[in-house]
Amino acid sequence: MRDVKAKLLPLVLTAGVIAVDQLVKWIVTRTLPYGRPVEVIGDFLRLVYVQNPNIGFSIGRSLGGGGRFVLARLLPLIVSGILLVYYLVGKDITRFQRWVLAAVLGGGLGNYVDRIFRQGEVVDFIDVKFYGILGMQRWPTFNLADSTLVVGGILLLGSFLFTREKKSP
């Protein structure tokens, strides 16, 4: 029973990420003007409410309705399903990896909730100046779920490459 609890406890983080992400997006949609940036730290950090029909970094922008549907609605659902199955049945997952996988699932599902309830679009609102690095003056606008996905993905990759600790239940 203890092993089951240890395995399922990180899923509380998944639910928490989804809940906080949706709460913040609800606040953004109620308080920020659509498409008009509000400076937080000068021009470096701005909040701007936009809705994104594409996936990260505007991937899928040039696709038609069917291609965009597959890329934005079916692919994330399949990937989330695969991650959840791996999370639940994987035997060689460390405790840290289990928590990071739970966070990644929360980020992915937070954006997926938007896709279902916001006509296939995701609410983005964090806008950061990028000073011409990689040819971009501003980083693509993103949200808390995106941040959780990226940070969690980096931590997960690093853990697979460098972790040698005892595996969790």
C-alpha cells in the first residue's frame, strides 16, 4: 500500500499545476486587455493576453484545420497518455523523475484543457524581451503550463542523463 501511495502522490502536483494554470488564465482573461501589452518590468517583461491556436513556438501555424487538429488536439493527448502509462507502470523511475513527470503531465494537460474549452486555442500571456538572440526580439508569448512543461522536460532529460540514485516504487 505504501508503494501505491508513493507512486500516486506526485499526481497531486499534476492536479495542482492544472488548477493553478487554469486559475491564472481565468484571471488573465478577465483583467488584461486582449492583445495590448502591460509592462511589468519595463519592456523586458510584459503581460499580454493572446490566444494561440498553434502548439509551442507557433508550430502548426501554416497547417489547415485537419492538420492543426491532429497536431494540437490528438498529438498532445497521445503523448500525455504515453507519459501517464510510463509513469504508472515504469519500474525504473526514480522518485525525482516521478515528480517531474507529474509536473510535465500537469503542464501538458493544463494547455489541453484550454484546447477543449477555448475553441482549440490556448491562453498565453507572458511576454519576454529576447534581445535579438536567435533572431528574435521577443520570446514567443507563453503561459504557466508552458513553463512547467519546459522546466520539467529539462529536469527530466537531465535526470535520465545524470541520475544514478535508487529507483522508487
